[in-house]
Amino acid sequence: MANILLVDDDIELTSLLKEVLTFEGFNITEANDGEAGLAAVNDKIDLILLDVMMPRMNGMDMLKKLRESWEIPVLMLTAKGEEIDRVIGLELGADDYLPKPFSDRELLARIKAILRRTQVNSTAKSTDYIEYQNIKVYPGKQEAYVGSMLLELTTTEFALLTHFIQYPGESLTKEVLSLDVLGKRLAPFDRAIDMHVSNLRKKLPERSDGKPRIKTLRGRGYMLVEEG
């Protein structure tokens, strides 16, 4: 089963979560602040559960440092009502967020949804690719190119781009993108898809004709712009 790094300064909570997740078959490594969390990161970690408020180095600073070298999926654990933390976390490259308090069932659902995206990609051959315009994605290698330029994408951004190029010119609602990419129903005021699309846009170079690659359809969702 997957290896999960749990980074949270709440000792009681980490002990409880470790018990729950171990029972579900996950291998858990614990850290109680951002510095210890960064020190525990290695290429065997499949997912990081990251609290925002911690001593020494908080979750946001750890995430920022992490994204300098690693694209490991991150599920942020945020305080209830702290919308700014969720937005900043997504801007820094978090794959999803889960407000505290949360149920074991909801946590497990989010974990499995994130891991499912990475595991689906890992079953593809490294030489298999999907291509549209001058964008080429290799699910087996988790790599995406525009022309010869390698894009530095998070797991969620990669999944989002892969989804877009399979439906060029089609209107994709936020509800559909949330289900198909994030593996969850779109909740009221949930800005996760908007933030991931915004991050992806920043990493995609402009088309030669100057048109945006991803168009916002106000009140509906998004569309990968077709050629011509």
C-alpha cells in the first residue's frame, strides 16, 4: 500500500490518524513540524498530509520549499473557515485541502482519490502519450511537454491537463472537472478547480497565435481552445 507522510504538530491527532490509516493498510511516517517534515521526504513517499499551523516551519513554508524539488501530492489540512489558507495552499501547489474537523471516511476518500490519479498514470507505458496541438503528455512518466519544453506540473495539474487535451473544444463544467480530476463533488464556494486551472495556465506558454490555451466560460466552466 501507499506510503504517507503525516505532518502535524497535534500529537493526539497524529496518533489517532496513524492508527486509522495503518488499519486501512497505509504505511505512515510522522513529523511534528515543517522542518522535520522536509527531512522525512524521500522518493518512497506517495502522499503528504500537511497541517497549516505548526511551529518552527508552518505548512505553507514547508509546501513552498517542497515544491522547489518535489512533485509529491499534498493534501492540506486546514482550520475550518480559513479560506485564505486554502487558496494560498492551492496557489503553492497543494493538490487538495480538507478542513478540520473531518471524518475518517472523508479523509480516506480524499486520500484514495489523489492516489488513484497517480496509480492510474503509473500503469501506462513510459512511451505511451496523448497529444493535441503541440502539447504532449506521457501518463506513464507523469511528464508533459509543450513542444520540446518540459512542464513542471503537480500531480493534479498534470491530471487536469491530460483531461483537457482529451476533450479539446468542449465545455467542461467545474462539476465535471471536480469529479473527474479531483475525485470529489463540487461543494459550494469550493475554489480548488479554479485555482488549479489558474496554476496550469501560468505554466503553459502562449500559443503562437496569441490566443489563450484554456478559455474561461463564465458561469459554465473551462475549455481547451481548438486550433484555427
